[in-house]
Amino acid sequence: MDFDEYRGRYETAEKLAGAGDDRAALKVLAELGESTLPDLDRAQVWASAAAAHERLGETDAALAAFDRAAALEAPHRRFQALFRKADYLLRLGRQDECRDLFKSLLARPDATLAERNSMESRLKLLRRVSR
């Protein structure tokens, strides 16, 4: 698949989601996620699928999509999907899981200063929420 085809299909999924048809968007995203796109493009697709599952109230499917995205990012030492998963866990009220994930991400030597700052801010918020 070339870039123009990828971009067109991804934009189709975004338009479907924007129109409130997350089920149709998920179909397009799953096809892209199972394609031969590069890992990081597929990771972005699975993270978008996680967001669609979240909007549909499908917690387990959203977490599984975040995990698929994280598995694709891992060999490239990236962790955007895990960061987004931690934020999702926070929205779900699963503070302990969220805290553990942010702490593990904060310990990574490959995190940028901006990423570390974001994680520390969220951990600070979690400390306030748990009081």
C-alpha cells in the first residue's frame, strides 16, 4: 500500500468516526491494522481503533487495541500507545493500574524531557486524586 492509499483510507475512518459511525470506522481501521503498513503507522491505526472502542463503551476491546499498538511500537522503543492507555485507565478510574503504567514509563531511559514532564504531571494528579 502506498502513502496516498493509506492516507485516503485513514481519512475515511476519521470521517466515519467524526460522523458518529465508529463501527464502520473500526472496520476500516482493522483492515489497516492488519495490513503491511510499517509498524508505527499500524500502531497509530490501533490507537485510533482504541479511541473508537472507547467511544462505543467497549473497554476490553479498547485496552486490547492499545496493547496491539504498544506491541508494534516496542521494537522501535516508542511508547505513545502505552501513554494513551494510561490516560484511558485514568479516565476509567483505574488509578492503581494507571499509576503503575506511568511509573514504568517514567523509568524508561528513552523518554524525552517533555514526555517525563507529562508523566510526572499525571502522577502528581494521581496523588491528589487518591487523597
